[in-house]
Amino acid sequence: MRRRWWLAVVLLVVLASLWLLLRPGSDARIPSAASTVGAATLREPGLLARGEYLTSAGDCAGCHTAQGGSRFAGGRALPTPFGNITAPNITSDRETGLGGWDFEDFWQALHAGKGRHGALLYPAFPYTSYTRVHRDDALAIFAYLQSLPPVHQRGVAPALEFPYSVRRSLVAWRALYFRESEYKPDPAQSAQWNRGAYLVQGLGHCNECHARRDSLGGFASKRHLTGGEIPMQDWYAPDLSTGHNGGLQDWNEQDIVDLLKTGQSAKGAAFGPMADVVAGSTQHMTDHDLRAIAVYLHSLPARATPAGRARGSTPTAVVAHGERIYAKRCADCHGKGGQGVAGVYPPLDGNSAVTEPSGINATRMVLLGGFPPVTAQSPRPYSMPPFAQQLSDSDVSAVVSYIRHAWTNRAAPVRPEQVARYRHTPID
Ligand code: HEC
Ligand code: HEC
Ligand code: HEC
């Protein structure tokens, strides 16, 4: 781990110096003919309504709102392996928000990951996905944000380790992982598929969680939506393909639409960071858009290696111990056969949240319990009690290993040491 870190530092410094030597001119943005958008255009009701919808599809408030704080006024610290980055104020306040920005400044941020005066932005702001957003959609979002009342709240500087604390070091990161690219429809696919791909790859920024990041926090394109652990948060966002070996194997389109719309589905409920995504973003999407997302996810290529269906063996005594705990503590809600109760308690048999490769999700659910998101269609969901107080690390390991291998589930066991580690992850 130490060695990887040093390699990363050396690589960053070498690339940054190369760039400093070779860079053309300065950071000054090139003014474009379309950069002046009139104030009247920005106030068009149709544009504002579309902007509101797209802003929620992008879940901008999710990061740009502190707990208990004003919407979009920033102040929420996002943990990364390199330190905390606090999301800034994006309300229309002149001094501390985007009040003084014109549309071209905003486009540079969303599309190119550059701040107002060309400063490079940290990719904790998922411009790696937002770069695909069309310019007219970006304009609608900008108009909507500018229409909201200004909130005066100063930003907090990032608290990062060297060399990441130097914004210029992002030059190297961007050379490795970032390309400006607007979404180009694939003419061989239907309009519905293209809408789904556009939302998933762009505003929905699904890949930011649903793919594994490497040690520098970047993505390899071949890992698109193949699942990964979310750094610093100890949750696993599963593979989103639906075919053989996929994380959503056997999910039909309706299951996906249900999960995104209501937080619940016949295959499992949303929890952890996904509960926030549903509550803040996908529940507000139209059925037309959710269906398009499901169609796109259904077209993702089959995975070569079983994701979440890893084999492994659990000692018989541990299985028996796990089965006893399950019968006593879990079966009342989830059913003896792990079938759950439709619309109330999620099934555990065939649930990819249970069989995902890491075992983190089931472990943390047992420790912390959980509330599915409150949505318009499911305003009072049932919750799951936490077991951190009642069950020891070896109890949790036994019951989780049991549900990962019971019924039709076939996933590797979780060890007591892993449980001990996840017990101490701070909640948000
Ligand atoms: C996953 C969290 C996250 C989401 C979602 C997110 N942002 Fe951000 N955003 C950030 C962070 C963190 C920064 C600060 C980056 C930095 O300091 O380099 C930022 C910076 C920005 C900036 C630059 C502001 C400035 O003062 O330089 C703009 C503009 C912005 N975001 C707009 C948006 C919009 C619009 C959306 C929704 C489409 C959005 N953000 C969604 C985390 C997020
Ligand atoms: C009082 C009813 C209840 C009991 C008892 C209960 N659960 Fe749950 N469980 C739920 C509910 C409700 C959810 C959905 C929570 C959410 O989405 O945040 C859930 C979710 C889960 C999940 C995540 C699956 C998903 O799709 O949401 C796992 C894994 C899980 N429970 C395992 C267990 C285990 C193991 C036990 C026993 C140690 C247990 N549960 C006891 C009600 C219960
Ligand atoms: C902030 C991180 C994050 C983002 C962004 C995100 N997800 Fe998730 N997602 C998760 C996590 C963590 C889980 C596992 C917990 C669960 O099953 O609810 C999950 C689970 C899911 C599941 C259920 C899978 C299962 O095995 O139960 C679906 C479907 C899904 N996400 C779709 C999406 C789509 C579509 C998007 C983009 C619109 C998206 N997610 C964006 C973190 C995220």
C-alpha cells in the first residue's frame, strides 16, 4: 500500500512537470460565440421546469447540501482516500455561490471540470460523468440554479494530503482518466436505449459508484458498471448488468424501475448510499426515463467471471451456528426460505445485495440495520433493526456467511475480522 502510494506520487510529479513544460499558453478559456446567454432566456418557465427535473436527475443537491443545511448551499464534506473535499455553494449568491457566473463558466465546470478562473476541479465532483451532458441540458440546469434564492455561505477549502493538495497535480490525473466528451447517440440503437445510456452515463453518474476505482481514484473504461467498493464508505455498489453472471441477473425491467422509483422491488430494497440516490434523484424521474434506464442496463454485455457468485466454503459448525441465529433473529421478517414478504421485507434468496463479492453490504446491514428510502410511492417503509449490540463479530460472520450460501445463494463466507473492521466505519 505504502509503495503504491509513493509510485503514485512520483508518477504525478513527473506528469505534472511534463505538462508544465509543454502546456500551450495559459488556462484562459476560449470565449465562444454562444457564451452570452441573455437573462430573459434564463427565466423562461419551460427551461426552468426542465432544469429542475435535470438537476434532480443529476442529484446535485445530494452533495451540495450539508446535513440540516440549505439546499445547494454546500458545506457537505465528501471523504476520499486523499482527504476531505467539501462541496461548494452553488446557489445564486454573488459572493459565495454562482451568482456572478455566466453560462460559459458553468459549462466549463460541468463539461470540462474547470472552476471559474480555470482552476482544475477535483473529481469528487463527478464531471467525469457530467461531461457527457448536452449543452442545452446544462443550460436548463444553470437557469434553474440561478432562479433559486441566494444563500450566503462561504466554502471550505479541501483538506487533502500532498501532492493532491496542489490543484495542478490534477493535470496528471486528468491526462490518465479524463476526456471531455459529449454523449453521442448510437444510431444502431433505439431512441429509448439512447435516452437510458445518456442518463446512466451522464447526469445519473451511476458509474461513479458502480465501478471499481484504482489506487489513484480513477476508472478503467472496461470496468464500466461492473461493480466496486465505494472508497471510505464501506459499501459495495454491485455490477449493474442483468445477464448471466451479472449483478442484476434475473432482474427484469420492472424490477429495476420499481427499485429506482419506490426504493423497493421483488428482488431487493435500496439501502446505504443507494437509498439516498433513490430518495434524492431517481424517484423523481418519469416512468419513461426509468424504463429507458432499465432497457440500457439490460443491454450491458455479459460478464466473463461470476460477479457476486463466488464459491467458497464455510465450516459446517459455522453454518449451523449461522442457521440458528437466522431462525431466531431474521426468519420472522425474511422468511425461513429467505423469500421475504412482497412489498414489506426484501427477499434474501437470490438477492445480489447479499451475494455481492465483498460481503460488505450484508455485514453492514446486520450491524446497522436500515431504512429504505421514503418515496412518494412508499411513504412509510418498514425498517430493519440493528444487531451490532446483540451479536458478536463471530455471530455476525456466521449469520452473514449462512445467508450468502443458503437456498440458491452461492457466495464466499465473511470472516469475523472483516466484521470487526466494518463495525467501526463511521455512518456518513
Ligand atoms: C458526488 C458529489 C457531487 C455531485 C453529485 C455534484 N457535485 Fe458539484 N461539486 C462537488 C464537489 C466536491 C465540488 C468541489 C470540487 C473542487 O473543489 O475542486 C463541486 C464543484 C461544483 C462546481 C464548481 C463550483 C465552484 O465554486 O468552483 C459546480 C458549478 C458544481 N459542482 C455544480 C454541480 C451540479 C450542477 C451538479 C448536478 C448536475 C453537481 N455539481 C453535482 C460534488 C458534487
Ligand atoms: C423486523 C424485520 C427484520 C428483521 C428482524 C431483520 N430484517 Fe433484514 N431487512 C428488513 C428490512 C425492512 C430491510 C430493508 C432495509 C433497507 O432497505 O434499508 C432489510 C434488509 C436486509 C438486507 C439487505 C437486503 C436488501 O435488499 O435490502 C439484508 C442482507 C438483511 N436484511 C439481512 C438480515 C439478517 C441476516 C437478519 C437477522 C440477523 C435480519 N435481516 C433481520 C427487515 C428485517
Ligand atoms: C452514491 C453511490 C451510488 C450511485 C451514484 C448510484 N448507486 Fe446504485 N447502488 C449503490 C450501492 C451502494 C448499492 C448497494 C445497496 C443496494 O442494493 O441498495 C446500489 C444498488 C443499486 C441497485 C440494486 C442492486 C442490488 O443488487 O440490489 C440498482 C438497480 C442500482 N443501484 C442502480 C443504480 C443506477 C441506475 C444509478 C444511476 C442512476 C445508480 N445506481 C447510482 C450506490 C450508488
